[in-house]
Amino acid sequence: MTEERVLKQAEQSVGPFEWKLEGLEDGYRVTFRGNSEKLKVQRRVAGSFIAFLQQLDRAGFWVPFPFRWMLRFWDRYNGRSSFKKSA
């Protein structure tokens, strides 16, 4: 693995969580640290909300912009994008 060069770095504690933003040569890296049990619960809640939005979208209900953007990002993140690339 190659050594990544960090150009800029910022660290901050916010409540029980700590985060670090690193500016690399070819992008950025964001790291969050906190209570692992609390993070697991929050991930489950977020996953349930995404599943709810997906069901609304499939049922044909109008989903407001920020939530449509979240769904599009989530689909790309999981590799199941429904957007066709033109050849």
C-alpha cells in the first residue's frame, strides 16, 4: 500500500463524537469516532429511513428533492443504480 500524503488536516470534538478531515493529494478523507454501540443504533435508524424512502419511491409517491438525492446517492453507493448509461 502506498503512503498517502496529507496536505491539510482538521480535528474537532463535537459532543461524544470526534471527527477528522484530511485533505489528501487526490481527494479528502473524513473519519468519525465515537461510541460504537450508539453508532450502530444510529445506522439502523438511518437504514430504516432509507428503506422507507425506497418504498415510497417504488409506490409512485413524490419524494422531495433532498430525499431523492439521498436515494440516488445510496443506490450508487450500493452499486444498484437504476440510471442507464448511454452507449
